[in-house]
Amino acid sequence: MQISAAQVKELRERTGAGMMECKKALVEAGGDIDAAVEAMRKSGQAKADKKAGRVAAEGLIGTAIAPGAAAMVEVNCETDFVAKENEFRDFVSAVAECVLQSRPADVQALAALDMGAGSIDERRRELIAKIGENMAIRRFEVVEAPADGVVGRYVHGGRIGVLVALASGSASVAKDVAMHIAACRPICVSEEQIPAAELERERAIFTAQAAQSGKPAELVEKMVSGRLRKYVNEVTLLGQPFVKDTDRSVQQYLKGESACVAGFSRLEVGEGIEKKTENFAEEVRSQVKRAGAGD
């Protein structure tokens, strides 16, 4: 089966494994990158899937907040230089405010909203013509607090944005939790929110890893349970050590503050977008030739 250089590159980025190991895994998985990642994790060749942490585009996260609600938007551009321009930053802030006020159904509906001097998309096109770089509104999120709750936000360097809704607690607690989420990237609030299929996938991987130890089945089961518990604590907000006081979990911190998290959203500029790398295909061909010469 023909495996492309781009497939090998993506698998290397997601697993940290060597090029030839990645190519072999892709061949065995029939070109299915997700299946190759899972097989490599089971065999111990990849410790974790790094896909979620891959940042490969420029742009800015903009936010807007009002009592009980907040909005966040990601707008991409081609270079970091443009992302720092005041005109671009003003546009991103205005788009976030439009999201908060109008609650559009999707990016297409957002682009059609009026900004006072034309639509958002018309303004975007004007900026493209003026600055000379392509720009795109990629995605947005809106977070609302329950009745009597509060909303907090935190933006780190313009590239990571977090919105947090508390059912109870203060604005300062909401900001602290938002800062924690920005740093530690949980995938959900609690274990109950982890999809069952995701837990089963991790259990299968841990079971395959533990089985290689050659230990009795009952001990293998204990090993799997322990690793699964560690995984849950690593990916859930409540289970993680609180970034400002690692001797306590976030759950313990919230309890001490009489606070309860209702939900959150986290966006990172360029997350999951792959930036073009020059001459990678040539690098692959060169290494393959060298490997073949050594056979």
C-alpha cells in the first residue's frame, strides 16, 4: 500500500516515534492514522497521542463577557506579525462581541452578521486586501452560567483562551479555574463526562500494555484499574492537581471555596491545523533510501 510522506509526518507528530516505525505502523493499519496510533500505543512505541497539542497556525483568540455569559472566537491569519497588529486585534474583539450579542448558529451565520459598516465577512475581506494576508474565522464558543452563577475568562498571550461557568462561587475563583484549564488542558469537568467509548479504548490499551508484563491476570487487572484511574485524573478538571497549589486537586480547591463548575471551553490558536513544512517529502525519501541501502 502507498503511504504518503504527509501521513508519516502526522503520525510522527502524534506519537513521537521514528519515521520507519511510523511507516510500518501505517502499512499494517492500511493507512488509517488513528488505528496506527492505537496499535503503537498498545505496543509501547507511542506513550500518548499528541494530536491535541499540535499548534501550527497563527492568529488570535478574542473574548467578550457580560453578566452570566461570555463568548470566545478564534481568528486565524498567516503570520504572527499580523496577529499583533492593532487593526487585526480590533477586528477579533469586535467579532467576539458579535458572537456574545447575537449567538449565531455557526461560523457562516456569524460571517453574515452586521458590524455597522457592512457584514463581518465584508470587513474580513477588506482587511485581507489591506494587509495582504489571508484571514479566516475558524470557530467560536459561548458559555453561560446557571442562574445566580458567574462566568470567568482567561486569555494567555492571545493564543489560549478559556471560558468557565460556575454554578456557585466567585469571579476570582472562576478566573483561577480558567487559568488552570489554560495550563493543564482537561477534556471535561468530571469522569461522568468522559465518553464510554473513550474509556473503553484506554482500558484496551492499558490491558494490552499490562499483559506484556507476564504477570498473573488478577495483578494485570489491578494494574489496568490503577492506570485507568490515573488517566481519569489526568484528563478531568476535578481530578487534576490545582496549578496554584499542586498539593490539592481542583475538586478540593473548589470545595474549599464553596464553588462548583458547571462547564468550560478552551480554544488554542491553530490547534489541530498542520502548517506546511518545506522539503519533508525529500527528507522521507532520503531516509528511506538510506534504510534500504542498509538492508
